[in-house]
Amino acid sequence: MERRIVSGDSFVTAVLPDRTRVAPSGVSVSLEPADDLSATVMRALEHPLDRDPLRESARGAKRVTIAFDDATVPCYAPVWEIALPAIIRELEKAGVDRSLIDLVCANALHRKFTHDELASLIGPELVREFKDRLRCHDAEDPDALSDLGSTASGYRVELNRCVTDSDLLIYLNCSTMRAFSGGWKSVCVGLATYGSIRHHHTPDIMSMSLARNRMHDMLDEMGAHVEGTLGADRIFKLETVLADPLTVHDVYGGSVRATRAKVLETLRVAQPARRDLVAEKADVVIYGVPDWSPYAAFAHGNPILDLISTGLGYLGGVIQALGKPGCTVILATPCRDRWDERHHPSYREAWDAVLPETRDPDEARREFEPRFARRPDYIDAYRNGFGFHPVHAIMALYPLKRLRHAGRVIVAGPDDPAIPAHCGFDSAPDVATAVAMAEESHDKDCSIALTEYPPAFNRS
């Protein structure tokens, strides 16, 4: 059979054995788009799941903060541009002085974004109006952080003061990718410090699972601690479920707990568990890697993002879902040797210094992450230079855990075979050659599964 497979910013034609099965990725959802996004947002504000309408919840509030997802979220619908003005109008109806409303981009350990970049998300009018009252979270600014102590399990909770010092925090979530984002992750990651995030951002705990999600269990405990410390009515949440990256299915308003439960209920119906995607696992799993990464918004990728973070991470859930233990994974990607030193300042060092020492993500976390976390030059680049926090480059290596399941990775069509070799991967000039190499490892009749990911694009 012939199939067109995405590879970077284009497609390649792959000639595959007729026995190849085309399998779903488990990422797409079968949900209808909302007819009217503005009306959908207003319904969430006026008829929340378990709270009074926002204009009632905000009565008597003096200082209000609206926090929102950053540009790494794979949502290309105008959620920010429609929801933020609607929230502000409801606050004014509640008697909140517009000049006492702050806007905070919840970028966690991601890089800060310029006002021009934020204008493409929230609209230029809000950027011009709010000026200094529009800012990005700074996880390294001691004057802007509050220590709420630790949970019963010992999880440290440090958050931006906008959470603790505001009379009301409204959080706008713009997308939930399976069960990875949303819920308390919005607040307890998006507005938190590395000291808090490191508890659940580990190779084995980070999860997109819609059931038995250990990461969100930990975040729920942190969220309960936040509510126990500050009060249960201090946070009003808007959660968005997308029909696809370009359109919204629904928006839910209310408490963090109620909106999260409703999102999971919706997604569990629309998205099957990945373990149920195929009846029989394959010896070889093939998919293309588009030139996309959530961490390349207004920037470009690099070999760590292309091969590991996106290739094995965001797209690699199909490795366990479709492949047998010891399977061969074939990635179609040019994985170009390019580096954005401004936005990803610590990534090149992770490539040059960490990968030659270890491809074990737990060892990389243990041996290198603390050192990166304290680097003053990288911290300065995060705080003042629009660079990712230094530990983010180590976290981007966590998807190497897939190698515990996959016996071999072959990169088809790399610009330079030395790039995949640096990760311990083999290379082939094309997908057909990669399949022939896999057949030598297994046998001529080995089973093959192909997942066809769509092309994608980064914000620019």
C-alpha cells in the first residue's frame, strides 16, 4: 500500500506492506462544534455547574485576577479573545472596578510571552488597555510568590500571589488534551514554582490517562490544600473542551472540581482508552512527526522537541497502545539540527551534556535537573529574556521512558543521521527502508501498525 505520512512541514509517500494496519491515534474526539462560541461562554458564566453566576460570585470583590492558559495550549479557536472580554463585562456588572482587574498568563516554567505575542491570543485591545496589569507568571520572583505550606503527603504548594492576594481568581482554561491539562493543573502548575511542580512532573507520574491519573490525584490534593487555606469560593474556573484544535465543543463554568469532572465525563465518552485501540499489538509501529511542538509557540523546534518531546512524548502514547513490548518504532521526521538559543536556552546543553551521559530519564532528573534549576544565567534568561525555565530541557527528556517498551527506534528521512544517532536511534533514508530494517529484527511477516497524525503548525 502507499500512504502519505506527515514528516516535519511536509509529507512523504511511504510504500508499506499490504499487511499494514492503519490504527487510530486515540487523540481525536468525536464531538460536535458549538454553534455560537460567545453564547457558549456566556452560558458558562451565567449558569455555572455548582456556583452562583460569576456576576453574583464577584459581588463585593475588590481585587480580581483573571489567569489564562498560555500560548503552548494547542487551541487555535478564539477562546481567549472572546472569553476574556465577556468575563470582564460580568465583573463590571458585579460592581468590580475595571482598573482593579489584573490579567496573568499562567505560563508555569514555560517562557514568558511578549505583549505582542499575547495580543495574538487575547486581542490587541486588551493588551493596550491593561498594559502593566497584563503580565506573565514568574516562577522565580520571590516577591510575587506565596508559600502555602505542604499537603498531608508533603507536596509543597507555592503559588503566584495573584492566587492568594486576590479576592477572586478566575481561571480560563482553553483546552484539555485527553486528561493531561485542566483541573488543578491550571492553578497548581500554571501559577506555581519548580519546588511545587517537581513533585508530580516526573517521568512516571506525568500522564494523559482519563482514568487512574496519578498526576491529577496529586494535583487534586494540592488543590484541596489551596481551598482549605484560602477558602472554597476564591476560584472560579472555566474549562474548555475542543471538538478539534480549531473549534470548541463546550465551555463549563464553576468550581475546579465540578468543571474537571464534567470535562472528564465528556472526554471519556468521546475518546476510547488507548489500550483498546487495537485487538492485537504490533511488532512495528509507524507514524510521522509534524513540525510542531507546544513549546515552539512563536519559535521553532529543535532535535529534543522533534524526536523526544513530540516524537516519543505527545505522539508516543501509541507506542504502548499499538506495539508489543520490544516493538520497533519508526518515526518519519527530518529532525533538523536547529536551535533557538533565545527561547530554549538550556536545551542545547541538555543535548550536548546530558544525552551523552544518560538516556535514562530518571537518572537525568536525579543527576542533572537540580544543577540546571540553579543556573543563574538560565534563570535570568527565563525571567528577563523570554526563555524556558532551565529545568524544562530536562523534563523534555522524560518521554525517553518509552524506550522501556520499545526495543528500537528508527528515524526515517533525517536530514543528518548523526542527529537520531545522538539519541541512540537508528536511521533510514525512507520509511520503506526502515520497515525492511525492522523486518530483519523481527521477521518478514511481522505485524505493522500505522498511525496517521495530521499536519500541525506552531503559532508565529
